[in-house]
Amino acid sequence: MANQNQNSSTENLVSNHKISIESRSKTTISGITNVESANETGLVMYIGKTCLSVDGENLKVQKIDVDTGNVEVIGLIKNIKYSDAKPHRSILKKLTNK
């Protein structure tokens, strides 16, 4: 019974998506609801309430389709990590520790 409840909560956090990696140099991700940041060493994206981080070298976003939620990234992929989304704090709150 616990496994069934755990599976239901996991399904609520991660909506339907797909990750395809070709030779660690081209990655296509579908189901993205938000791209928070992207630079040469990493991307932070959201799939519903779940954060998806991609770390690597010489990363470049080749394509973003906001209608379908597809993102295509080229560059050396070193790590992909899922984590629960945390509430965002404004920069001012971070600076003032509030």
C-alpha cells in the first residue's frame, strides 16, 4: 500500500516527459514547463514542480519550443539530476537574510 501512495505522489511531482541523449553531446528534453537558467556549464529547468538540472561543458541551447516544452541542448553532458522544487527567494531577501 505504501508503494502505491509513493508512486502517486511521484507522478504528481513529475509530469510526462522524455530525455534523449546522443553520445553525451546532444540532449533533447520534452515536457519542460520552465527554463530558469542556462549557461555553458549548466541548465536549470522545471517539469511541473520538479527541478531538472543538467551539468556539463560548452552547453548551448540549440532550440526551445515553448508550445511543446521541448528543449535541445548541445555540449558535453556530465550530470542530470532531479530534485524537488523549492520556493524561490528574491535576491533582496537573500541579501537581507529574511
